[in-house]
Amino acid sequence: MKKRGNFLFIEKNDDIYTLSMTPEMQDDIGTVGFVEYLDGDTLNVDDAILNLEAAKTVLELASPIAGKIVGRNEAAISEPALLNSAKTEENWVVKLTDVDEAAFNKLEEA
């Protein structure tokens, strides 16, 4: 099941929620050139996930849902352009668990 919020896709597989940028966001910001993950193992709604610099902007990517971080796309730190990839196995940002199912269901359908 896939939802969207804060210009991110949130895809649920079992108990893992994978967040990735929507194609619209990828187009709007341009090629990503720098990625810096913020410290911490949990996210609340609208907490910053990472800072990024792209061709058209510098921004702080905010989480549309709360949860426990169980994975970060570490490859994007050394190869930031992966976040611009069309391949979901390359362009993900973080993976979460302990997400409130009701909060996830309230998000917009993707």
C-alpha cells in the first residue's frame, strides 16, 4: 500500500514503511548534490529527516508520519543523485517501523 504526504511516497510492506521522494519533488528540486541525515532514531510528524542541497534549492526534508528509523539510505550520502533515480530500490530516504496505522491511513492515496 502506498500513500503520500509532504511530497514523499510512504510505502508499507509488512511492518516497514519506506519513505521516498515523489517524482514531482524530484523535478522541482533538480539533481541532488548533497545529503546530510540528522541524528536520532525516531521521527515525529514534520520532524526533519535530512538536509539536502539540489540544483534548484536547499531544503530540510520533513517526515509526514512518526515512527522509529530502522534504515537510512547511506548510499545517498556518497552518491546523492541516487535520490533522483526512478528506481525505488535506489531513491528511498528512510525506513520506519512503529508507525501509527491510523495516521498512515489518513494520508493521501498515492
